[in-house]
Amino acid sequence: MQWSHNDMLSLVSTSCGVGIKQNSKGNREVWIGGKLHISVVDGDIPVVAFYSGANVHDSSVALPLINETSKRVM
């Protein structure tokens, strides 16, 4: 089965994320918000952008970002 980038992105949360974890020094780290994943060319020209919650791992958005970028840049 071939997944489109829309199928992959439909599984990614776009709502504001909240998370807590303990760092290596034993202190709690809290994050609230989201991330903007941007693919650029020539170092500064944006081609594709996806928003996700802060609790979404970057690798979850990497393949859809790469697929969409390759469609737009030829």
C-alpha cells in the first residue's frame, strides 16, 4: 500500500501539544505549543510548511515533508 503525504499527515496531531519529561539532571521540562516544519531551498526560500503539536516527533513529519518537497521542486 502506498501512502500519500495527506494520509501520513492525517495521523499527525495539529492541536496545541503539552508535555512533561524529566531531563538528565532530574529537573522537569514542560512544553506547550506547536512546531512549524519548513522545507527550504537555497538556504532561505520556503517550499513546504507543516504545523504540528509540540508533542509530535519530528520523524513523523519528515517523510510527508520530503515527499511534498520533491513534488514541488523539480
